[in-house]
Amino acid sequence: MAVLAAGVLGGLIGAAITAAVFWAVWGGTPARDEPPAGAPTSAEERERYTIEIEGEDLTYAEAVALKAMPSVVSIAIEQTAVNLFSGRSTTQVVGNGSGVIIRENGYILTNDHVVAGADGLTVTIGVETVPAELVGRDPSSDLAVIKVDRTGLPAIEIGSSAALRVGQPVVAIGSPFGLDQSVTTGIVSALGRTSLMESAEAQITAYTSLIQTDAAINPGNSGGALTDAEGKLIGINTLIQTGGSAQSAGVGFAIPVDYALTIADDLIDTGRAEHPYLGISSMTINSQVAERYLLPVDAGALIATVAEGSPAAQAGIQPGDIVTRIGDTAIASVEDVFLAIRSHRVGDTVEVEIVRGDERLTLDATLGSDGAR
């Protein structure tokens, strides 16, 4: 489908017709019985590490593909239009993306920008194409859940994004340019990338703690799986950095699975997602603003209002305070405030450093839920 996420970093776009990402083999192509460098070596640890796939010896890339491909689906996006001359309505496929089966009873996780604007959805699972219904969308995190009327589906094995290391091998599976069941390999290039974008519906999407990979991702891969070398889901492929051609430049990004599943569970349980909430509105301070208003710092976020009863109010934050740090994040703009809050979870207690007059204070704020407002 057409690119749906606005560009940043010179060309960061949603991979809404994306391709997959997989790992470069460490020093060759080890067989299934030979773990890559740094893998567990004891018999017990290797038994847990090995991907159990029947058949002849396989490389890890082949084994992961066999294990995880059945859990990754192609999503066709349909839109309905009325012919102005005949008055008849017609439905056409206008784009495609990818999705990951996360529950055997038909729940599929994908990107919000894949399903945004769709009048209908069909999902290809193996050789079968079936209609899907929307369970819930969260444009703020660019995640969505859809469902097909099937049971006994091959739900993907869930991994964790908490302990990822730069350099470890990864695999991506998806439908680049509509070529479903495509696999590419790569490594974790970096961790903790963040960005704000404006969605097609003029909503702000916060991408926090993204996984960066050099695996090839192209339009159509959005919503597809990024797995570790054991075939476990560690991320949802979402964005690519381009040089202006809207195609892969070897820099792709995935939403970490730990965060993605939290949003997915909310969407399945309630139809909407909750996000951490501080309860302030602010404006960016730069050197020009600081000089004009004789402010004590030349970078930060000036608090304009504090919502009554909000976590900020309970922490003692006041209008006129200047926020310079939230948790471990230095604050130089309103965008920094938003991303810093979104990098935490509802219920987390974070340190908020403020400047108030001639004082520099550190206050503890326990983040609430925007769903409780």
C-alpha cells in the first residue's frame, strides 16, 4: 500500500507493503546442531536453544523460516468506491501489509498504518484467504489487532525484547510488495531509537525504544515479524529509513515485542489501549525564548498547565516550572516530554527534574493512565 507514515530522519517511512528482516550468519552458515558464536554450549542449554525442525540439517535461517513463517500472514486492504455514472459501489484491493498470529483462536497483530482507512480486510494464511474484522486500533503506538474466524492457528512463539544485544542475529518475515512469505536476514544494529510522527489521520504516533536492524525491509513488510535466532517474536517490523526512494536502505525499525503485546492485550480485552499519563501541557524553550523571557535555562519544557488531580499535580509540579529531565531522558522540547513519558509504563514512578525560579528540584511522579481521564 502507499506509504502512510510521514518521513523523519531524512526519510523514515512506514513499511506498509514491507519486506522481512533476518540475520547474517556468524562466520559462515552453521548447521542446525552448531549454535552461532556466543550461544549456549552445554548440552542442556543447547537443547533449549536448538530449533526443533524435522528433516535434514538446516542452517539457523532455514530453521527459523520453517518455524515462524506459518505464523506470519499477508493482509490485503480493501476500499469501497461508488461509480459516479452507474451509482454502483465496487470494492478493490488498494494495498497490502503483514501481520503476526499471536493467539491460536484468530488474533493477529499488525501496524495501525496497515489497516487505517480500510473498508475491508482479507488475510492469507498459508494457501487460504479469509475475511478479517478489526478488533482495535491504537494510532498512538501504530499498533492494531485484527481477527479471523478460525481456531487452531499456528500462533508464533513469543520471545522478549528486554535483553536484546546489538549484533545478535535476527530474521524478518513479511510480504514486501505483496510477495508474501518472504524472509530476510540481518542483525540488531542498534537499540532504543525514538521518534515522533504524524499519522495519516493527523494523530501523533510515538515510537519509543525501537529496534534498528540492517535486514531488508520494504513496503509491505509493516506488521510482519522480527524474530531472534530461535524463531521467537521480538518485534513488529514498522519503519524504514530511506534515501528518498521509499525503498530499503539497510536501516529498518521494529516495535519491541514486550511493548507491542501490552498494547495488543489491551486492544483485545477492551478495544482500546492505555498509555502512561503525567497531566501537563508545555511549550518548548530554546535560547531565543529564554533570552526574551529572562528564563534561567535555555533548553527544556515550560509547564503551561497542570491537570487537577493528575500525577503531575500530586507530585507537586506547578505551572511555570521548567522540566529539564524525566527519568534518564534530558528534556529540550515538548517532543522529548512526550517520548520520555511513553518510554515508561502506567504505574511507573519517575524522577522529574524541574527548575523553579532559582531552585533545581527533583520530584517523584507516579504515571497514571490516559484511559482513566
